[in-house]
Amino acid sequence: MTPEELRPRNVQQNYSVSVLTLDSSESGIRELQEHMTSTLETHGLAYLPSLHRTVDTNYVVVAHLPTELRPDDILVTDQATFSVKLVRDGVSRPYLDLSSWCKAHVWSTAVAPDRKHVYVSMSGMRGPIANMVGVEGSSAVLEVDTETGKLTRAFTAFRGGLGHPYTDMFIDIAGIVVSPDGQFIYTCDFNGWQGNGKVIAIDRSTGVPSVLVDGLDQPSTLSLDGPYHLLVANTRQPGGQASGGQVVRIDTRSGASTVVTDIVDVEASLIGVVRLDSGDLMATMSEGTQDQCFVIRINGETGEWRRVWHPEPGFIGSGIHSDGKVVWVAETLRARVYAITPDGDPVRFHQIHDDVDLADPKKMIRGFDSLEAVTVVS
């Protein structure tokens, strides 16, 4: 072969280059375009590349087809890979890959009533490669268009144009839901396990966040309880010691809160709660040892609770979902999501990852390294 024939060449006709920049001003974009011209040549001619500004350059979302959602689709947040998986017809597939400047923790998802947008909460807690929590300004709620798969908005608590985050919210965003009328996004901020946790309301029309309730311990997740109420799993961890928690019911119109039940005398943390059609509650409990990870059923009238399901071995994610009849939970060691009855009987499961050695529990993924929350699309 001649030297010319050995010369590497790009024969691809169409390609794209992705660039993440913190300066999305007109001058910054122009400067970046000019610097890129020397690397983009076609048939010996340089072209000024077309650059598209994202809504918030601190966050990047890559969507995998299909992006549109259907009833009974299941969304599962995977903290090990900073992604959201889609389970459709029993098959798990990639859906959203998420990136941020500080590798923020992917926590939970919520879907708008018209299924046109999906929302993802990003906690200031670092991901599995670090142990930092409460990184101010790194939390956000991301809005993704389910038709195009594009990031359309990033809700944060930054003062417009100043770059300074508010210090009273958006420290560690966790559970998230959308109101039945689609007007508000509700999310909780567990504030780095430091107390004074909050429930935050985001007006979808304006994007403005406000504190609905504060003074909580460490609210981990929340769920809808009718058109105007939320159930909050208010974790109790004094000094880092798991000590149960409270189920708190919040009126979204007034912010008034009521303690539904107080779970005490247990070395596990209350991390998720939902209401059943019967009026009883189902909740997830978790801690760093496998014997303290289980699902409980709470009597809706007396507040008494009992264990109903305990995966052995197993760790349970915080995000819990119910259609009123069965409850979906994430079991992280096996990388599965389970549907269980109110009496704790598993009726089916979906395998999210295939590379799990079920014969060797020591090699299984645990804790913050894997699945966190489950959302079933209605």
C-alpha cells in the first residue's frame, strides 16, 4: 500500500461532537465555535460547527429510544450507573443517562399526568465513588420531554444570574411526585442527614420553588395520598443511628402536617411509604445490615405495624410505588424490582441487571451502589 493509502481517514458522512461548557453566553459559544474549526474539516474545508445550548450546562441528559412512556411502564433509578432504566413488557432497557458537574446522586422519578414529561431528582449527595453529602447547589429536579428525550428545564434554588444557591433548600433532593392536576412538583430535601428537612413545592408553570413544610428530621421519600395530600417518610437518624421514623401527612394547600404513625424501638430507618386501597400503609425500612432491610404494613387506624417481607439476603431501595393493590420495591442485591401483595407475598419481579451472581451474595451490589426507586406509569 502507498503512504497515502495508509493514511487514517474519517469516511463517516454525518457525525456529532458533544461539548460540555460552563460558559453558555453568546461570546462563549462563539469562542468555542472558532476554536473547533481547526478540528472539523470536510474535503479540506473547515466549517463553523453548530452548537446547541442546553437548558442548564450543569446537567446533561442522554435519552435512549423509545422516549415516549406508556401506561404500566416501570422506571427504575440506578445509582451505580447514574441512569434511569425502563421496564416495558417485562424487559429492562436503558432509558436516561444522567451527568452533572459533581456526579450528583440520582434518586427518584415522577411522571406528569399527561405523560409528556418525566422528572428526575438529583441529590447533592455524591454518587458511589465518593462519600460526600450535602454539596450545596448540586441538587436539581430535571425535566425531560418524553417525546424528544431532551432536557427542557433544570429546577434549582439558584438566585437568577448570581450563581449563588439558596442555603435553605435543594441540598439533598430525594423523593419526588407530581400533583394530580399537574400544577406542582413536590420533592423532599433531607438536608445531608443534618435535620431541618423540608418538603418543597415547585410551580411547573413558573419553575419557582418554595418551602411547603420545614422542621422535619430527614424526609427521604414521599407519595400522593389523594388530590391534596402527601405522605412523607420522615427518617429518624440521630447521630447517624437508625431509629425508625414518622409517617407524616401533609396538606398541600395549607402546609399543615399530621403525624400518622411513629415507628420506634427499631434499628432501621423508615425510607418509603405508600397508601393501599384498604387504608393501610406499606413502608420500606433499611439500614446497613441485611437483617434490618424489610417491608412493613401499617394499620391505617391504629398505626401499629408488622414486618411482611424481608429478602434474604437483600437490601431495599427507598422509592416504593403502589397502584393500591400491589406494591413495587427495588431489591438492590439481586438488581430486581418486585411486586408484592399487602401481605408481603412476591407475585413477580423484573431483572434490571443480568450480570448478578445469584449464587454468590458477596459479589452482589448493595446499598447506594444500585437501584433506589421505582415508579409505575399510570
